[in-house]
Amino acid sequence: MIVSVIAAIDSVDDRAFMTQVYEDFWRLMFSAASGYCDQPADREDLVQESLIRLIGHVVEAAERTLA
């Protein structure tokens, strides 16, 4: 799911940035999620939701910069 969300980002630079963030930090985020969720599927959901929120912030920041 997260790959399709990242692919939907309009800006090539923002898409590349979020792809790098995902590749660099998903394992760390998954490990940190174990403090909140016992089930691996729940951890994956938490990581995905966190990254989706981060994507929203990145896109908003980019739009403010361009405005």
C-alpha cells in the first residue's frame, strides 16, 4: 500500500525523498511500533499510517514553499 501512496506524489523530488525515507527507516519504525502493537500486521499498519501522515506534511510544506 505505501508504495502506491508514494507513487501518487506529484513531485518527482518529493516522491524520491519519501522513497528514501521509507527505505531507510521502515525497519526502525517497525521495530519501534512493537512498543505499541503486539501483532506484526498491526505494526505494519502503524508504520504505513505514520508514513502517510509524513507524506501529507511533506506535500504541504512543498506547496507552501512554492506559493
